[in-house]
Amino acid sequence: MKLGYPNNRQKRSIRILFWILFFLTIALSQYALAEKGIVEGMVTKVSDGDTIQVITDNHTKLKVRLSGIDCPETPKINQKTRKTNKIGQPFGQEAHDFMTDMILGERVKIVVYGRDKYRRDLGFIFKDGLNINLELVKKGLAEVYHGRGAIKIYRIELEKAEKEARDNHRGMWTLGKKYESPADFRKRMKIRGG
């Protein structure tokens, strides 16, 4: 076998191999945000509809952002003056109250998929086997999150639940044309986070 420049047949084989590896890398990257771990603990705080704090069994404090969904914003209150800095959205408080009633002070299982740019763990919350992220969408208290870094896990179930909530005018979907997505609201109000 002579070493030298590849002939046309070898070039074609190299191109095919490149494209196979390229598409394999793309396909596997869908699983790059695969489950990082399962954590159990007690919910100690509900910050808003899609952010909670949990103390794990080994006494680690986690701030968890619910994956795959985006809830309407709650009012932002200055902790020193107790005055509202930024207004909230319709159904933001209802999402917060639903989470408080459902899981505050309760043991939950969190399937963690990674971290966001605010160093919050991203995950799906389960209480007694019930997917809390999905329940928020079913009740019209959250929409499916389509932004940067959106996790594809449970996407089909979430989109089906959102369509059903919209069709049945549940929660925030009763607003009709007055509805503003949480992402658009945050952008308009210059609110960080999501």
C-alpha cells in the first residue's frame, strides 16, 4: 500500500465518514442534557410559579428552576422597603399560590438536567409521582418554554397539555388577545431571569 494523497474513492469515503460522525454528534447532543441526577428533599420556599428552594436529604440547599415551562411573572418586591419594584402578570400570583399549596413543606423528587446561567438547577419536580411542571401547564398557569437551552424531555406531553389548556380557556389562556408571554413581559419590563 502506497502512502500519499487520497484518491477520489478514498476522498468520498472520508466525506461519508465525516458526515456520519457529524450527524451522530448532533443526534447525541440531544442527550447532552440528559438526566444529571435525581434528588429528593423538602421544599422550603416557593419563589414564584417556576422557581423553588429545596433542602436535600444531605442538607444541601438547592434553587430549582422548573424545566420545560415558563410561568407568568409575580410582582418583584424590594425586600428592604417591602414595596413593589416591578408589577407582575395576570396569573403569576395564581401560579405561585398553586405551587405553595401543592408542594411547600412537602417532600419532592427532582430530576435534574443541568444548570441555567443564574446557577439554578433545572429539573422536573415530582410529588407522589405527579409531574408538577406538567400540572402547571394543564391548569393554564404556565406555557411551554421554547427559549434558549429548552430541554426536550416531556416536550410532547407539555405541548399537548398547553393546547388543551388553551382550547379550554384555562388560567392565563382566558386572557385571549391580551395574553403576553412571560418572556415578552420580562423583555418589556427589563426583568432578569426566567
